[in-house]
Amino acid sequence: MNKKLIKILVIALFVFTYTTSIAQETVECDATSLKATLKPFLMPVYKYDSSNITKFTFKAEKQGKEIEVPLFSSEKYRLLFNASTTPGLEIYIYDKPMGKSNRKLLYASKSKNNKEGLYSYDPETSAPVYVTYILPESENVGTTGCVVFLLGYKF
């Protein structure tokens, strides 16, 4: 009798753990629709070049991620971000990677008026830039979100 009860409890615990993890992994990160929201901000002057999706899992502590964006000389670019699924996300753009001395801040999302988590930056020069995403600590540990980055060039 005790073995049967233990088996039932173990199975119930497994099912509960599995369904909880599935619920936490559910993310409203439909990359196609998030990109589609950004593409009109490229037209008619800029042409789509590439994109990047960065996914986050909220934690109890502040976290950050950085991506490098290679920009080639003699081209004009527009960088677009859709952070609508990740509330509180801050976007910073620098001229050098994290850890380098004399790193210069080129753009900060928190100093800009945005529309529903949408951000735009047109670099003045064509040199590689480093996009740093900062996500504040959260009480919703385990939930996920993402930011979609879109790059366009002037043609």
C-alpha cells in the first residue's frame, strides 16, 4: 500500500513539475510578428539587412547580454529594436565591447521616448557597435521574454 502511494506521489510531483516548467518557458516571442512590426520603420529609405533575437529568462538579479553589430564604412544604417515582450529592458549602444577602456556610450534607450518598446538608432559613423541589453531583477523568476533587433542600410 505504501509503495503504491509513493508511486502516485512521485508521478504527481513529476507531472506538476513538468507542467510548471512548460508554463514558465512559454514566451510571447513570435520573432516573425515582432520583426514585421519593425520593418515599416525602415521604409522607404532603408533596406532590410539582418536581424537578431535575444531571449531572456528573468532572474532575481540584474543581468545583461551584449551583441556585436558589424557596420561597414561608407554605408548608412538604422538599428531597430522591439523590446515589447520584455518590460524594463534597457538598451545601450557603445563604440567598444564590454571591458575595453574609453568605451563611449552612443545611445541609451531609457533617455528616449519609445512607443510600446520600439527603439531606433541611426549611427553617425559606420564602424562596429556593441549593443548591451540590461534586464532588471524580477519577481517573476523563470518567465521569459525577448528583444528583436533589425538592421537596415540606406540604398
